[in-house]
Amino acid sequence: MPNHQLDPNKWIKLYADYLFNYTIVRVKDRETAEDLVQETFFAGLKSMANFKGEASERTWLISILKRKIIDHYRKINSKKGKAEVRITYNSDTESEGDWLEERVADNYDKNAEDLMQNEELGLAIEDCIDKLPEKQATIFKMKTILGYDTETICNELNITASNLWVIIHRARTALSGCLEKNWY
């Protein structure tokens, strides 16, 4: 494997958009996504000495970002939904006592309204994607939904990486406008 080198002076130019797009899909909040990308760059700077060069710079930054996203959700879940529950037990073999247990709300405990709203949003997104120009829709699906990497898409469609990101940006802008009009 080639020995990759770090160049933090180029991180924002080369990776900020990619890392932001990766994050926004997972945290669904622009400000949080921006903060996590910034924390990733900062952590990268602090741990440059640990970079072995076995992976590309981008892959290394993504691995840091993944940990930041996981930490973000751990932090949220440790603060949200905590409740103390005192359980009294009485057994023939043990003396009477009590346990203190902490419960954290389950984010996956969706009610029927949440599930219906998610389904409606999914249908609205599909409808908006269908309204995009064919090339934008194809590239958006390949990158965002199917998870193809930039190089694969560019090679398959014979476009440059810059062109790809312009098309993705236009598709996202159009989808955002469409969803604002058609989903509430």
C-alpha cells in the first residue's frame, strides 16, 4: 500500500464538503454536522503523529469523523430520557431490599405517527427525485443513496469530480425546494 502523507493546509478545500455531506445524512442537523466536521479536523491535527500512511488522508479523516458521530449520539443518549426507577424485591432466600436502575429512552421506539411521517417523507423524497433532470437524479442516487464513491461515478459517467459536486449541489438544492413545497 502506498505511503500517504498528510497536508492539513488542504483539508478544507479537499475534504470539507465531502465530510459535511457524509455527516449531514447521519445527524440531520446542519449546525451539528458543521461542528462535527470541525472537530474532525481539529482531532486530525492533534493526532497527526499517529497517522501511519497506510490509508489515504480522506479515509483517515472519515474514520475520525465516524468516531465523532458515534460520540455525538452517545452524548445525546446519555443525557436524554434518563429516569430513576427504584425496584423493590422480596425473595424467600434474600432479605428485602431495593435496586436503583437507570433507564434511557430508546430512540428506535417509534410510534405509529412517527412511522407514518417517515413513510410520507420517503415518498415525498422519491417524488422529488423523479422531478430532477435525469442526469442529476442518476448522480444523486449513485452518490447519496447507493453510496458509490466519487471516482467510480466520474469514471462511469465520464465527468470530472468538480462537475459531480456541482451536480450533487444542484440536485440537493432542487430537492430541498421541492420538499419545502410538497411535504409538510
